[in-house]
Amino acid sequence: MLGTATLVVAAIFAVASAILLTAVWDNLHEASQCVLKRDQRQFMLMRDERMPFAVRAVLIVSGTSVVVLLGAAHYPSSLAGEFVMFSTAFVLTLCYLVVTTLQRVMVNPWFRERVPPDWLSQSADQYFNISLSTEDDG
């Protein structure tokens, strides 16, 4: 049962990571096209997009669950257990960091070199003239 639970939770992490990585990669590609075409409006629409906390929670909880479930397994030696635990935790953490880092366009070196500074420093709210005041005009 432990093996089945580990496999199911690992599959959830893998599917979520694959979907997110594809979406983040597509977004990054589109943002780079905006830079090359000098389409500031579309770039500003995409620049600050982030995955919702609930999606991050799915990755964190499922990844942590895989490591915990693997920790409950019996290994022929402590060295084998350490190897499985370390390599699994490393790969899961790497997947999470890649997905979360790729979505942050503003810290990507390629964008930093090519995007005009005002595109990176100006807030999207200011660019689109969005008022953040909570006062009623009525």
C-alpha cells in the first residue's frame, strides 16, 4: 500500500509539474516575442503573472508527501535509503524551483539585457492607468 500511495502522489506531482512547466515555458516564449517585437502592451500584460498559491500548495504538499512516504519505506541499508531520499528530494525541489523561477520574467538575465528599463520598473497598474484607491466617488 505504501508503494501505491507513493506512486499516486508522485504522479500528481509529475502531472502538475509538467502542466505548469509547459504553461510557464509558453508564457516565457510569448514574453520574449513581445520583447523582440517591442510590444510593450502585451509584455506588460504578461510580466507580473504568477501561479496562484493553491497551485504552489499542490506542488509543495505532493512533493513533501512523496519524500515522507519514501522515508517510511524499508531499505536494505541506510545508505540506500539516504540515496533514495536525497535524490528524490533534490529532483522534486529542482522541478519546483525551475517552474517558479521561469515564471519570474523580471529577474531573467535575457530579459534584463534586452527589455527597456522603463518596461521593468513601471508598474502594470500605472501603465494601464488602474486606480488602486478604495474610495467611492458617490
